[in-house]
Amino acid sequence: MGQMCATKYPIMLVHGIGYEDQPAQRYWGRIPQSLEESGAKVYFGGQDAFGTVAGNAARLKISVEWALTDAGADKLNLIAHSKGGIEARYLISVLGMGERIASLTTLATPHRGIGSIDLLRKRTEGAYRILAGLFNLMLMADGRQRNFSLKPYEQLTADYMKVFNELVPDREEVYYQSYAFDMRSAASDPAMGVFYRVVRRLEGQNDGLVSAASAKWGEFQGVYPKTGKRGISHPRVVDSHQRKKKGSKSDMVRFYQEIAVRLKALGY
């Protein structure tokens, strides 16, 4: 497939909450293979499914250092989904890895938190726990173990991220860009339908979990897709609904290729 995704620096895919990288196809679908077939060198973040931001950033640092050594590279390009983008920012700014990271691309990362969680917690703890329980059930239906702690979700609140953004400033030597995603309706992804309705009412346009406004960080590349009847839900950002299909590439596979092509053109 040529070298169209042969970026100057290797790519590390950084996963979000509730999943791990092994086996990689469980979370990332056909994306890693497609990138590698197009010339990219791909690594994985290796964080814990339900780890804290600080704890996962520490694990991510180990993965970055190993990948740099393995590839013989000076820097990496990080492409992070959801909470993984917050952990990547902590890695860069707090753990002193800014000089080893060329770029950070965040996808559906709640940089300003998920305001709906804050409102539900303030109105009724019961409703907050019910929504967290529904999210856990969705993960269990997809083969994940149950999570008994609310701590990972508390680190996705708007209150938490307001403080985080003050204490974790961007590094000038790193290129930051971001993408948001949009479900057209609750029927676009029934598993995310309940979350979509809540976030839509309280925060507006969203992917079933993260609003477009919260996902903006660095150079904002817009809401994807710009057209279409169904849109892209939060899980679909990582090809999760397409991973078992053998046919033609999904829109998300092409989307990640476009990200790599853009990074290559920018000299990263």
C-alpha cells in the first residue's frame, strides 16, 4: 500500500477508559494493521483499563521510552482516544516527556470534562451511579471485566478538568491537534443512546459521551464526520464496531490514515 503513512516519527496509539491494548484488535480494530501496511511504525500505550490519570501516565512513560529505544527514534507521535488524551498530556507536561513527543492528536478527549457527570453528581448521587453502572454494563457486554470504582469517572468531570488544565499547561515544542465526533441521534449507536440524550440536553453536539466543545484542544480539526446520517459514536472512533468485518476498510480506518498523512506533511 505504499508509504503514504510513513511519518518521520513512529506512532503510538493511546487507548481510553475501560479497555487495554492486548489483543490490540479488540480495541483498535483494523487501524494498526492498516497504518503499518501504509508505512507507519506503530506502538501501543499499554495503560491500565481503569487506572488513574497519573498512574496511567507513568505506565505510558515506560511504553514511550521502550518504543523510542526499539525504533531508534528521537520522538514519537501520540494519537490518543478519550481519557488517553488526558493521560498523554500529563505525560508530556508533568512527567517531563515534552522533548520526546513530536505531536499529540486527541480524539474525543474530554479536555474540559464531561459536564453531564458533574450535574448528575450534584443533583443526585443515585443517577450518577446508575449511569456509571450502565457504562460498566456496556463494557461487560463487550467482554471487559466489571469496574467497581467510580474514581476513573470522577477524573472525567468538568470540575476535575478545570483544575487539571490549570496545572498541566501545554509544552511549546509539542504540536497539539484535536478532533471531535458526532452522533446524529440516539439510534446511531443504541449502546450509547442513554448517554447521548443526557449529554445532548446538557452540553449539545456529542458522540454519545464527549461533547464537541469539550473535545477541542490545540489546533482543532473539526467535528468528524461533517456529513452522513448516522455519525460516529464514542466507541466507533476506534473502529470497535467494525473489527469483526473482513471486507472493505471502514471510514475510521481511512480517517487514521488521513491523520498520519497530515502528520507526515507537517514534518512529524
